[in-house]
Amino acid sequence: MVSQISRKNQKNLVFDQKLIVKLVISISLIIFTSIFAQIKYFLPDNPVPITLQTFGVLLMGGILGPRWGLGSSSAYILLGIIGVPVFQGANSGFDYVLGVTGGYIVGFMLASFTVGLLINKGLTNLTSIWPYIIGTMTIYLSALIWLSVFDFSWPEDGKMLSQAVYPFLIGDFIKAIFASIITTLIFKSAIKKFI
């Protein structure tokens, strides 16, 4: 009887440790994503900057899995909506999220969930770049739908892909590579048992 109680307490302790570690990682990734968002470069005639923001979002799904990744990216967006300056250029607010970058921002939730789901389904090790590429594509898809539905006078007619996707491909591919490497290293470390 005492050994059963002891085992139950050990399982609860491990569960609590996992919960605390995931919570700390989630909060850390939200903070890092907010910092990454401030590292930006505007292309000429493009209101959407190249940022490291998506790197943080991809890591949310890759490290935390689909549920915690979705929760973390949703919390990040919610912080921005309520006025915390987490988006590029220290922007925030509901109006910002409804603007030209809104589709990309909505895509963050889809990307973190997709990356986490694909990694949980076994796309790891040598194939671990694919969840990040597919996750990035969900950001693009969300942005393209958003920009097609709402009229922001950008992108110009007939230039949807050349202005809203193509300029970001190389940088996003590099971010996908680094996110994959970091996730693989974390999964090979002692932290993995707590995630």
C-alpha cells in the first residue's frame, strides 16, 4: 500500500515537473518571439517586413507539440491584441492584427499547431525540416487568403505571390533549417524527458 502511494506521488511529481517545464518553455518562447519580432528588415514597397518572428512561432510547435504550441502562439497573439507591443516595430492592438499583416499573424497559430502535429507524427531527425517548411507554408496560405479577402491596396493587382510570398522564401527557409536543428538538439538533450 505504501509503495503504491509512493509511486503515485512520484508520477504526480514527474507530471508537475513536466507541466512547469512546458510552462517555462512556453513563456520563454513567447518572450523570444516578441524579441525576434523586433529584428526586422523592410523590402522596398512592401509593408510586411522580414522578421525573425516566425522562427519563434515555428519553435513553439516544434518544441512544445501541437497543443502547447498552439496555446503559446495564441497567447502571443492575444498579448498583442490587448496592447502588449509584441509584434514587429513594437506594434500591438486589434487594429494592427486586422491590418495587412493579419493573415500572417493568424497563420502563426496554424503553423505552430501544424509543426507540432507533424513532429508528433514522426517527422523528426533527418526529415525534421519538413514540418517547419509545411508550417511556414500554412503562414503563407493564411496570408494569401487574408490578402485576397480584404482590400489593403497591397499587394498590387496580379502581384500577390511576387510581393506577399516570394520575398520571404529564402529567409523563411533559413529559419526552418535553424528551427529544425534547435528542435533536434533539444530532443537529444535531457530536457526531452520533460517535454
